Amino acid sequence: MLKLSPRAIATELARSHALVEHAGPVTDATLQMIAGAMTQKYKRPVTATARPNPKLLAGLRVRVGSDVYESSVSGQLAALSSAV
């Protein structure tokens, strides 16, 4: 019988969930679109939930497991400052 640690189970569950951090409002249609895109990318069902993040100036940050997709103004400014 295969036994998994609670940490391994949590890691595997996180790979099937997209946490969408946002600065402004996010519609259900946007969450469905993100879930669909992540489902295609990872070739497994991915659900999406929204969580407001007051540290973001505008835009979104999507986390799936340990992968982070940055589309926020804060992230873009950080990328610009590190490129200079």
C-alpha cells in the first residue's frame, strides 16, 4: 500500500488549483477562463479561486502549485527595475 505524507498530498492538490490574487474585481467568467487555460496547460483539471491582494497595484497574479504567473503592475515594475 502506498502512503503519502500530508505535505505530499497538499503539494499534489495545489497542482490542481489556481489561486488568482487580484487588485480589482474579478468576474466568474475570468476565473473560468483562467481555470480553462490552466487545465489545457497542465493537461489535468484545474480549479480557480480569487483572493484580493491589497499589495498589487493592478492586474493579477496566478499561482498553480509552485508556478507563478505574474500579470500585475507590481510584478512588471519589479521586472523592469531588475533589468536596468
